[in-house]
Amino acid sequence: MTTHLPPTVTPPIRILMGPGPSDIHPRVLEALGRPTVGHLDPFYLQIMDELQGMLRELFRTKNRMTMAISGTGSAGQEATVLNLVEPGDRVLVCVNGVFGMRLADMAGRAGGEVTTIEKPWGEVFSADEVKQALERVKPNVVAIVMAETSTGAWQPIEEIAAAVRETGAYLIVDTVTALGGISVEVDKWQLDAVYSGTQKCLSCPPGLAPVTFSDRAVEKILKRKEKVRSWYLDVSLIANYWASDRVYHHTAPINMTYALHEALRIVLEEGLDASFARHRKNQSALKAGLAAVGIGYATQAGRELPQLNAVKIPDGVDDLTLRKALLERFGIEIGAGLGAFKGKVWRIGLMGYASRESNVLLLLAAMEQLLAEQGHKFTQGAAVAAANKCYVSR
């Protein structure tokens, strides 16, 4: 009896300009297909060492406990929270979007006594607001999102980090959408636990979560009174695999490690400052083009992320119809709004390899056509012209 098999997987070619995953660099895709070796093979251990070194450059840190958790960015998020938060710890979480809410949920599951402070979606916290909460709550641990993927808001961290450090509390920072797109200064800002993901500005498939812990955070973790509430994400165990002892913990995703290794090489070849400048340049062109057809940002003015743009859907334009047409007719993916922004905004990603001039111009041209079809009034060609003017002036 012959079993009917589904056809070979043949994904369509997409331009990924949503909130993630982002376009994968061809060199990274090639690295994924290289021969698999054992997770304790000397070759693989060397790749791990090199990966750690490049992650330290990207995080701008000398932290010994810097590594890639096997899992998506959410695994990195849970690893930092579960390891730093002990039952009974007072935890202050800053919530201005979906991923702040998730931090609060995880901290509660870890046994923390969670207090949240909140801002309207699209806005960021001032240092004074956090200081007032610190005085009131007197937390052991503070958690905040640097680049809120659900709102496109860029949270300034340096002053908040200084205020947290003055109280003696530990600071967890979400850089899932930040790392590689804007500056993350772990040592300069004295951050205690920082996590990210591979599928945003690193232009790598989802599957690993870069993390880094300060020596101060490691000391707290090693002195815990109770075991971490996850064996798999207990960094005191995982660290032994990433350290010189190479004590077996789990079978690492070997080929994903190859992919991240190549992705980090690409970022560092370009140079971090050059990468940040490229993201800003392309956002400026996108912003000018959208403004020319009457589309503005839903994020607090001056705090818009270069790599993740939350923009208002014009009155009279159907969200799903436009996004579906972009995907089916032009092969472009952009994201819908989440939570309070559902049905109100589009989230346009210009992350990593997707942050290219050609992508910006193609998206704007396609949107002009689709907006016109829905009766939105604007001067034809205005978006592309405005973006080109921005590129030429630079």
C-alpha cells in the first residue's frame, strides 16, 4: 500500500517587512545547510567560542555569561526572568505594550510579587516616573522593554538603568527588536540581564536567544534559595556547557548556531555604527514617503524605532484588505496591530537585511496603488518621490 505524501515544501518568496521574522541574508541561509556535527565535536565547540565573542561585541559587554539560549526570543525572556526572580522577590515591571505585559506574567509565574506601572501604548517611560515607582515599590528586580515590538516605541534606558542601580535592584532589559538595529550598551549602562532574539535585526531564522548576565546577576543566581523553576532554562546549568568545562546539558541546535554565527559576522563586517545609520536612513525615507500620502506614526514623537514603524491606518482604508493584497500581489508582508493597536495601525519592519532602499521604495509604490484602489486621496507618486528626495539629500 502506497502512502500518499504531501508535496515537497516550496515556500513562496516573500519580502518580510513585518514585526518579525525579517528577511534572512542569503549567507545565513547557506550556513544553515552546512553539515551537522555533534554538539560536543571540537569544531562545534570552537564555533560556540567564536559566537560568544561576537555576541559580546554586539551587546558591548565583557560579561563572561554571554551565550545563546536554545529557543526563540521568548525563551531568552523567560530565562532571564526565571533565573533572576525568586519567590517573594518584589518585581517592578514597566508595561507599555504586549511584551511588558509578558514580562509581568513571567515574573508572576516565577513567584515574584509583581507591581506594574503603565503608559499608554506608543508612549515611553521617563526616568522620573520610574524613580517614583522605585521609591514606592522598593523592588528587588526591575524589568523593561527597550524596543516594544507591539508599538514601535524606543525606550531610553541609560537614565532608568542608573536610577535602578542606585537602589541596588537588578535590571532586566528586553532587546529582542533592538539588538543590531540600535545601540545596546550593556556595560556602559550597567544592565544585569539582557535578552534578544535572532529573527529581528540579526536577519537569522528564529530559534536562538542571545542573552548576557552581569557578574552581579550571576552571583544572585548562584545564591538562590530555591532551584530555578525550569531545568531547561536554568542558566547555572547551561553555563557549564558554554564554559570551558563543556558539561553536557542538552543537544544544541547545531545548524542554527552556524546561522547565527554567520549572521553576527555580517553585522560586525558592516560595523555596528554603520548598521544603526542604515536603519535610521531607511526609516527617514519611509517616514517621508508615508507622510506624503497622509500616514503618520502612532508612536510618541521622537521615540519611534528606526527598525519597527507603527503607523496609523488612514480612515476609510480596510486593514486586512490592504495587507492581503500586499502579500498576494507584491509578495510583501507587513504586520497588523496588536492589543490596543489592533485594527488601528500597521507595523512595518525595516530590520536587518530587510532594511534596504529597494524594499522601502517597492513598499511605498505598492501602497500607493492599493490605497488609491480603496479611494484614499493623495497625489499619485508622492510617496516614492518623497522617499527618493530623502535618499538623494543624504
